[in-house]
Amino acid sequence: MLRHIVLFVVLLGFWALLSGQLDWTDGHQRYLMICGLASCALATLIVKRVGFLDQEGPLGRFLVGALIYVPWLLWQIIKSNVDVARRIWSLNPDIDPVVFKASYDMKSSLGAAVYANSITLTPGTLSIEIDTQKKEIMIHALHHTNKDTKAIHDRVLALEGKQ
């Protein structure tokens, strides 16, 4: 239950940060605040009904790990952006598309989802399919040098608390 309360508070805080609607005395803003509360409550209820948070490991450890993982992932995205731009804008584009499978060792579905989404967020790579039975992700890469997903894999494992 604590996880759901934390999720609701985080969603509500994120909504308030993005919307800026915090004046309860204004009728229009009050309506928007009620809609924000309702949407956060509905999202939390859906997560509770699906049982998503009940299946995962300790949420606190995951959130603390995310404070380290997210800046690292942003740096990887920047480096990949530069690499893709260099490949695309060069006079002789060095593009050699490849599709390959990468196995993963994540124990939770959240870890596998974070891994696949991190690959997709990194320019030049795209997660196509996740095979949860074989624990493999099919990936499309712009160049064969982008086949190394071990760094992302190891960081997500650390995020899960498995390393």
C-alpha cells in the first residue's frame, strides 16, 4: 500500500510541477487541480489493479538507483546523438544497419522494460521485440558498432540491485 501512496504523491508532484495550477481560489484552476488529482488517482488505481508495483523489488532502492542511472543514461543519449549526427552528416555516411538479439539477466519485468526502453532512447538503436521466455531483446542498430548493449545491461542490473 505504501508503494501506491508514494506513486500517487510522485504523480501528483510531477503533475503540479508541469501544470503550475496551484491556485485553489481561482475556479478554473480549481477545476484543473481536481482533474489532476483525479487523473493521478486513476493512474494509481490502475497500477494497483494490475498489480504492477506488487511484483517488483523494493521501490526505494530502485528510486535511489534511478538517481544515478538517469544522468548516466542522459550522457549516453548525448554521446549517441553526436555519433548518429556524425554518421548522417558525413560526406560518406557510415551506415550499416543490423538487427541482432541481445540476452538479458533482469529478474523483473520492470528491469526488462527499463533495459529495452533505454536501448530505444539511445539514438541509433531501437528495441523491436522482447522475448520474455528466452530473455532476449531483438534490436535494430544503425551501425554494427552499436551492437554493444552490455553497458546499459550492467547499469540496469545495478539499478535492480542485482550487481
